[in-house]
Amino acid sequence: MANVSGNAYGLSILSPIKNGRVPGAEIAFADLVRNRLQAWNNEINSPMALVPQTYLCRLYVLDDVVTESLPSGSLPDTWSDLLPVVPDSLRRDVMPVQDKLQSRYLVFCCNFYAGPSGTPDAYLRGMWEAINGRIHEIWDNCYGFDQVHNADNFITYMKKCQLTTSLFFNGSTDQPLEEQLKALYMKQEFTQFAIDNQGLSAATIRANYREFMQKTQINDLQHRTWQPGKYRL
């Protein structure tokens, strides 16, 4: 099913960025968006780490699309390069016309846990409720976003900008984010447990394991877990 793989949802958004320059500033809207996205890298965590159920995401500015139409790489083209009787203008006439974007685009690609619903609505609502100030920081520079004032407006806007995701990589276990974060935490802690208990007697390892299970609280998904957005120990 397009956009969906199990419980995971692949969201692809292309929002057209305003053409021209920011009023009163010598910077294009697209460059302002790019600079603000780059500034997110200087923060301890991306603002997207605050959005519930986010597996992974990427934001970037698409300046244009490139069509490498000459040569096309087909066998006839290779032979035509060797035949002076085939004019170059004739070869160019049969090649596809190069398309150009009418504006630059803010691209937002995201994989997240959608559950049985198979829709992005709940995720987008959670995104708005978690970071609407940071959303305005970026999307205010896009056409049509001046009409977005609440979560419902945001969901409608994003779905208008959505492209179908027919193939995407879901690098997760297809479970809610809380379960995956707990699994990462348990993997880290158990690895350390194995290292610390090398060479100890069976009785000691058994006692230490009971203490380990009590400390890590494997069924508690809210405490003693990996933090969203964390990428190092």
C-alpha cells in the first residue's frame, strides 16, 4: 500500500518556498530556510526529537531538478556519435525537454509510527502541538502557510503538499517509538552487564542479573529508556 509499510508511514512533503527576497533583507526566502535548518544542527537535538512517534526524518531545500538528457546513454546514441551523417541538432530534437521548477521547495521526508490507522493525521497533529513555533520558523517562508493557524489547518496544508511514497526504507522494528527506545536502552545496558560479569561465578551472575532486571524495569516504557533524538552514549 502506498505510503504505508506495516505500522510505519512514509510521509513526503514538498512545500513551495516563496520566490524573491525577504522584505527588508538581502537574502532569498529559500536561503533563509536553508540557514535556519542548518542552525538546527547546532542545537543539542533537532526540534523533531520532540515530535511523538518520529522514527527518522530529513528536511532540506530543493533548488531544482536536473535532467541529464544528453547523452541518453542508449546504444543508438552511442552509434550516432560515430556517424557524422546524423546531425547533432536532430539528436537533440528527439531528446526530452528539460523541466525546470517554478520555485524552490522545502522537502520534508519522515518515517513514523502510524499504527493501524495508516494515516498521517495523528502524527501531524502531534507535530503541531509539540513544535508549532519551530514549524512557523521554517514553513512561514512557503506559499500558502499564512493560512495555517491551528493543528487542523496544518494537517490540511501538509496533505495538500504531500506526494505519494511508494517505496521507502523503514529502519525500525515497526513498533511504537516508546518500545523501540526501550529496546535500545536494554541493548546498551545488557551489553555493559555482560562485560562487567565476565569471569564471575554462576551464583554471582544470577544475583547480579536479578539486580539488573530490577534496575532496568523492562516493562516500564517511560523511565530508564533511551531518549528521543539521542545518537551517542
